[in-house]
Amino acid sequence: LREQEVAQLLEAKAEILNDKAPTNQDKILSILPYLFPLMDGLQYGRFLLGAEGAEANPFVVILALLYALYRSVPFSGFIAFFVLNFLGGNPSINRLIRYNMQQAIFLDIALFFPGLLSGLIGLTAGSAGFQFPAIVTQLSTDAIFVSLLAVLGYCT
């Protein structure tokens, strides 16, 4: 009798936290939060995505349309941050989706540091009268973008 009560309590707790196995729909929805860091990280992929012949790639065209839509809304990154943060704490949403929302926020916050570092290096180099060659800028932004894609691929 005691084991049965404990099992019922654990089942009720799992129901409240929505800690059940994710459905196929939940798995698809859990990928969507990663659009947030992807959209904010597209600035680092400008050399790769803007290369000659890229407009023939349907993936690049879809990304360009999503990016234009994302940037057409004022403060879209700010809004997306708070929406994901708010929904990430909602226990009625499946745990997998909530986890991916929180992880997408952390990835987007992590994108702040390459921008800060490049700004500080550029400011320091500019005040010293030094200009980095264009290839250094291109390779560094490409490395950041490819790293972002690798992390997003791993997360999904």
C-alpha cells in the first residue's frame, strides 16, 4: 500500500512538471528556440553566407528571409529573450522544450563575448594606429559562425 502511494505521488509530480517523454511534436518544437541565437549569430556568417553563388542556395535564402523578418520587429532580440525566459519557467511546457529554451538563451548570451572582444581589440588596435588585414577579420568571424553552427547542431 505504501509503495502504491509513493508511486502515485511520483506520477503526480511528473504530471505537474510535465516530465514525460517528449512526443514527436515536442521534439520538433524543441528545435525552434535555437533560431534565437542563430539569428543573432548571423552577423558572424556574413562572409560565408554572402559569398558568390550563395543566393542559389535555398538554405541561405530561407535564412535571409527569417533574418529580415526577425530584424523587421523593433527590439526583436530583447523580446525573444524575455519570451524564452518566461516560457522556460512554465511547467506546463514539456521539459525538453523548456531546457532548450534556457540553453538557447545561454548560447545567445555567449555570443556577446566575441562581439565584445572584437570591439575591444579593434578599439585598442585603432588607437595604436594598427589595422588588421581583412583576411584576419574574415577568418575570425567565419570561425565564430562555424563554431556557433557546430554548437547548434550538437544541441539539436
